[in-house]
Amino acid sequence: MQKETTKTTAKVKKYGEPYENKDSLRRGDMRLIAKTTGFAYVSVVQQLDGTRAITPAVKAMADKLVNNNKALIEAIDKINVNQ
């Protein structure tokens, strides 16, 4: 009989916490963060997912984009289309 083994390479190690407002980022925002901060796109994705520790530059840029996105959504919500 063979002994069952678990693959240790399949386990995902977490080195940080996922970014709390990741769902507020729009399509293309992660590429913009990567381009602005100088990090590779994959590194930014991993930092926002929590598999890498998030750097202050990536967090600051993500916070700015989230704030801008929320302000844009609020401005659109204030527009009354029926008048």
C-alpha cells in the first residue's frame, strides 16, 4: 500500500493581509499601480491579494485610486437623469 502524501508546493503561503478595498478598484487600476510605482504587475497583484506583504507605495497608490473611484461613483449618483 502506498502512503498518502500531501504536496507542500501546492500550499499558498501568505506573507501579508489582502487589501481591504480591492473590490473598489476598477479594471486596469492594478496595471496603473504597477506602472506608477515601478513594481511588476504580478508583484502588485500578489501584494493586493496578500501573498506578499504590501509596500507603502502600492498601498498609497491603491488608496488614492479607491478614493477617486468612490468620489466618481458618488458624483454619478447625484446626477438626476429624470429631470
